[in-house]
Amino acid sequence: MKSENETEQITAQANGQELMTGADALLRCLIQEGVDTVFGYPGGAIMPVYDKLLDYEDQISHYLTRHEQGAAHAAQAYSMVTGKVGVAFATSGPGATNLVTGIANAFLDSVPTVFITAQVVSTLIGTDAFQETDIIGISMPVTKWNCQVKKAEDIPEVIAKAFYIAKTGRKGPVLVDITKDAQQQMIDFKYQKCTYIRSYNPYRPLNIKSIESAAIMINHAERPLILAGHGVLLSGAEKELKAFAEKTGIPVALTLLGLSAFPTDHRLYAGMLGMHGNYGANVLTNQADVIIAVGMRFDDRVTGNLKKYAKNATIIHIEIDEAEFNKNVPVDVAIHNDAKEALNYLTAHVKDNSFEKWIREFRICDKTEYDKVVKPETKPAEGQIRMGEVVRLVSELTKGEAVIVSDVGQNQMVAARYYKFTKPNTWVSSGGMGTMGFGLPAGIGATLGCPDKPVITFLGDGGFQMTMQELGTMMQYNIPLKVVILNNSYLGMVRQWQDMFFDKRYASTALPNPDFVAIAKAYKIEARKIELREDLKDALQKMIETKGPYLLEITVENEANVFPMIEPGSAVSEIRLTY
Amino acid sequence: MKQEYTISLFTEDHIGILGQITIILTRRQINIESFTASESAVKGVYLLTIVVTTSSELVEKVAKQMEKLVDVLKVFVHTFDQIIYQEIALYKLPTKAMMSGNIIDQIVRSSYARILEVSPEFIVIEKTGSKEEILKLLDRLEPYGVLQFAKSGRVAITKQVKELHSYLKEMDEANLNNNKPAEIPV
């Protein structure tokens, strides 16, 4: 005998309807949005969705992480390397709250992501039911938009809206909370993609007047500088940026998350901005007469002391988010447009130019930085292995074509500084939030997004231990991520600050560490530990050549500090090269 | 320099929009001095009127953050001279206060207030006006034993000529052109 549900479905089919449960409809919506990879963790309230996942195994690959935070970071990294919307699932209560760090991380870095959380049955909401939490309230300040769905019939419309909001305008995370009963109700499934929300218009008509006045300023500039950020990558404007820079001959400096938007081996590359960025990019910001900021938000780590930031420059700001204009730095010309469109139009209106004398100043700064910082860091003659030489070697061995992921802290700054990026979207890091524990799960997401490229994640011994359970995910799906632990037995960046600003009082930063190789091996992951410089190159080569997952622990100099550094409260031009 | 600003927000009817707006003010440590919400002249569009005291720089920043919210249609910031505004207040007094001659009646008349209800135990007086006028009346009634006093938030009408529906029309037009690629002159 057929069940009531099946009979109902057959009758509906005869009537040209497609009856299914809310959970089924949710997965069909995701497929319609082009989702083929989901990260997540099941639990009571989300069980109807997980049950249905088995029916769509050929269309949606679900990766079970070992903690919901890992799912959120993996989804973000997947999005950063593929340009697609990253998706993660979690159950109600603790499942949902465990996502929050990852959501906040995606929010600060404007990464298009959709988080689906389950909620207790709608009649129980507000009763402090088992595993009930107000995730809508909790996630409100860290999502671009969020919405609770209590009826199955609302699922298609809300999911369509979620994807539209996540991937348009200034991109970002959206959370949809679906009650368990909504997942179980039957609906007649129809899906229509969202292309219009009355109160939300992400498309801006080209700001021609502003762009043309910017072009005049650029044409008359003597020491212009482009500051390009993550917005360039999010807009897919790398080619436009390059064309604009090459036509005008203006040097390009990148923010931390802007890395890989412009090739580091280009003669116009001016280096990385910010606290541990390059000497020339920082010092010469304060000598520039015109600054063209594209898809960046003048974060405090980029500007240093705002009172002494870029005072000689007229500032042209190309930005999709209107709220960023004048937020930190007063802007002379605001171009409220998508970077790609604006750069395209701007390039047509600027004259061919070159600034050889000005560019030579960057090269002089580069030489100073090389002698005082880069050379001792990447080519030390003696002493313990330095983080910089590890990264530079990986850069050489992979010809700058690998996808590089980092955790947060010294490992991150060193990876950003010494890897020579040549291709767009090959850098994944936690920028705005600075979330320790990001590196391993993000590495997993990046590897799944880039099956054809080597993916290497640089972690510190501290950050690794915040999410190291994700080795289980690597093991389960045989994810060929290469994990490099730069082990200095300290929370390195905090220790560096204690060293510099707290009289070397190392409060709670020393880490007695476990045997990382043994841990990796317990997860059946090939692993090795090295301590000597003479083993470094071979060990890295072996790691890169390994087909499957690999973990390489490298003991590095304990008390090395990352330089250059703009001390808190200092101007970008006061960046220090040495201690 | 700090001064009083009236923020008018036109929003969609989305649960949680109030929370999103207060979060923006809370983050900047801006206190909400008065708050009212009602449906606007356009069906389905809500008008929230918030009064804050802050600097012009900060009010502009929070207004931009508010307008950025997906469910917010439009945000306007006004100084007091750009709007016509009123508040409403109710005062409850013991009925025996009326026994002391017609003094209460005189106060009510001269303040352009009115008596809303009289019962054996209490009377209720209603006054519409500016915050100052409302508080002045409270002062005058105080000696007769005010039992309860309640005042609304501000409702405001802008003096500007351009109305919401023309903004909505513009937004719709911009939205309809949305997928057209920008024309690149050669």
C-alpha cells in the first residue's frame, strides 16, 4: 500500500504540480542557484534537510566538518576561490551559534555566503525549547540580511532573495533560519530567481560626472598611487585594474585582502599596504598627490594614524558601498559604482602616461626593505629556520601559482609578504576579523574549490589548535590540502606586541605543544616535522609533490618579529624597518 | 558640535528591521530620544521617526549605514527647521483638583490642551505640541497632583517638496535598468 504522502504526490503530479517537503524544496532551490558544494553539520532540527540530501548526492556534495565554525570558514574560502556563493548548514541552538564567528568573518570581508540554520518547531519558538536560540537576533549585526521561515511555502522566495542579496552590491553573508515544521510541510514547488527588491538596488548608474572629474585629476597628477582592495576581486575587475594601471603608468599597492588582484611581478606593483606591508607602499602613500582607492575601505590597519594619513593627496574613491565614503578618510571624489564598470569608463578617459621618476622611488624603498628586512628573513645564513624563508621557498617551488591560505598572526603576515602572487583569487585569509582557527577549515574549502591547483595553508601552532579537529574532515574526504605549521611555540603576534609594547612580559603566550605529527598520523594523514634548514627545501618539495593530504610541521625561530611595522598610533610614513 | 536631528526612515515591513536600526545607533553610542513608527502615505511602507542628539558627521554616517540595510527604502536627516513636528501627551490628575475653582480649566484653555475624560476619581488632559510646551504644561499642573504623565515620540512632516513616491519611482526605474551593462565610450 502506498503511503498518504505518495498518493498525494501522484495526484498532484497528474494536476501538473510538484509536491514536496520544505526540506526537499530547499535543496531544489540550492540546485537552481548553482550550488553543488555545501559544508555543514547535522542535528535534531535540521534532520529533514539532511535526510533529503541523500536523494541529491549526485548534485550536491555535502562535506561534514567537525565543528560548525569550520563549515562557515570552509564555505567562505570556497567562495573566495570560486567566486560562487558559499553555503553552510547548521542545526538550531549550538549549531547556529557555532556558525557565528564564521558569519562575522564573512561579513567583515564581504564574502558572498548563505547560511542555512534550522529552528525548533514554530509552535515552540519563544518557549526556551530544547536547542532553541534566537539566531536571527544574534546574527543581525553580522549579516547583510537574515530571515526566519516558518512556512514551507515561503522557502523558495526567501532562498531566492538570500542568494540575490548575498552576491550583489557589496557582497556578504545572509542567514536563513527554517523551522523544523516548515522543512516537513508539503508544498507545490515553483522556483523563480530573485532579480528585484524594491528597497534594495545594488546597481548604480555609472557616475559619469565624478569619473570624468577624477580623470582630469589623474591626468594632472605627478605622484599618483592606486590602492586596490578586495573589492577588485569581488567585482572581477583584475583585468580592468591592470589596463587602467598600464595605460596611466600609475603604481598599484594592494591591501591584505586585495593581494592577487594585481601580479606581484608586474613593474607597476608597489607592494602591500598596512601595518606589516611594504616599506614603499606605506611611506610613499604620504607623498602621493592623487590617490585612487578602488574597492577598499581605509581600514585602520591600512591607514595607521588617520590624522597623518595621505595629507598631500586628493582622494578618489571607487566603492560600491556608499557608507564607506568619508567613513575614515575624507574623500574628494566619490565614485559610487562597481569597480569593474568604473575602471572601464575611467580608463577610456585618462591619457597614456608614465611616472618613471616616481616609480623609481618605490624601487629605492624596495631596495632598502630588501637589505634590512627581506634578505635576512628569506635568506638567513644561520640560526633557526625563519617563516619568511619557508614562504619564499614555497613561492618559488610553486612558481607563484598555488592557492595560498593563512591563519591569523605572524604566519599570515609572512605568507602575505613573501608569497609572490601571480593569479587572481589565489589568496584566502581572514582580514577584517582576524579569526584564529580560520586557516585549516578555509584551506579545506579552498581545496574543494580548486581541485586543479595546489593549495597550501600556512598556520601557526596556536591557530592550528583552535580548529585542528578539521583534520578529520581532511581524512574523511581525502582532501589534498597541504598544511604547513610554522611552529614557534608561541602565539607569535601577541608575543611580538608583548616584546615591543609590554616590556617583554610574555603573559599567556608560550605554548607547550603536543606532537603535531602524531596527531596528523592518528588521522591517517601523511606528516613530517623538520627543524633544520638543510631539510627545508626537500621537505617542501616532497609535500608539494604528494597527491593526498599532507602536514608539515616546521620548527621556526621562537622569538622572531615581523617587520616592517607601523606601530599603533604611528603614521604610515613612520613605518619601522627594524626593532 | 552636537545638536538635535530627526531621522525619518521609510522601510519595508520586515520583522527585525527595528533591531537592525537600533544596533546601528547602539554601536555608535547614540541614544534614541524619541521614537515613533507608523504606516506612511504609501501602503506597505512604514515611517519611523527617530530623534537623536549627535554631531552632523556622525548622524550622516549612521544614516548611510541605515540606508544600506536591505529593507530600508530611504533615510532623511533633518534639523528642527526643516520639519514640522508634534508630540502628544496625556496627564492624569485627581478629580478633586477640579474642586479648587476653575483654575485647571484656565490652565487647560490657555495651554491649548483639552480635557479628554472626567470620572469621579480622575481626569485626563490631552495636549499636542512641542516637547517644551508639553513639559511646560506638566510644570503648571504639577501643584495639583499629577498621577500619571505619558508623552509620545515625535511625529514629523518634512518641508521638502519632493515626496516619497517620486523617490520610489526613481528607485524602481534604476532597478529596472539594473542588468544593462554600462556603455563604454571608445
